[in-house]
Amino acid sequence: MAILNVIDRDGRPHELEAVEGWWVMEILRDYKVGIEGVCGGSCDCATCHVVVAPEWTGRLPEPRAEEIDALDTLPLIEPTSRLSCQIIWSDDLDGLTLTLAEAA
């Protein structure tokens, strides 16, 4: 099984087993590492904001306009900020590292 590496808001690392075809938000929410995902993945709330490790950004699909608009509502974003509800897990992402962004 593929592994998703997550650093939670307290700086603790987690290795999560990830399932092909799931949204990264679903994986984070199911493991209860601190993602709310209030809108359930409809790209409306930005409560699933994560910061992707820079070495992984080129391996992810580009964000769509809706995701960029949702990120723009946040008070602080990073160059590698993404919404985890917009990243579909595939085994090609084995080892992906991300940090949970501070809650807005």
C-alpha cells in the first residue's frame, strides 16, 4: 500500500496508508489528523488547506480556477498551498509529503 506523509499542526509526522482513487482530504479526515473538510470536498470552504512539499508540486495536477479562488479567501497561503479535496490519490504519489496548514 502507498504511503502519504503528513506533518500535523503540532509538527508531528504521520505515515498514512492511502487508497487509490480517494481524495487526499478523505484520507486525512479518516485518519483524524486535523482536517475538517466542512464542505465535503466541493471546494467551497478551504478547511482542507495543506502545504505540499516543494519537491512534489510538479507531480500534482495544476489547481483549477475554483481551487485557486478558494485559496484566495484564506488569510495566509504558501506557494505550494493546495486544497486536499482537489488531489486524487494515486499510487504514483507514494511518499507524497504535506503539512496541514494553520486553521483559518
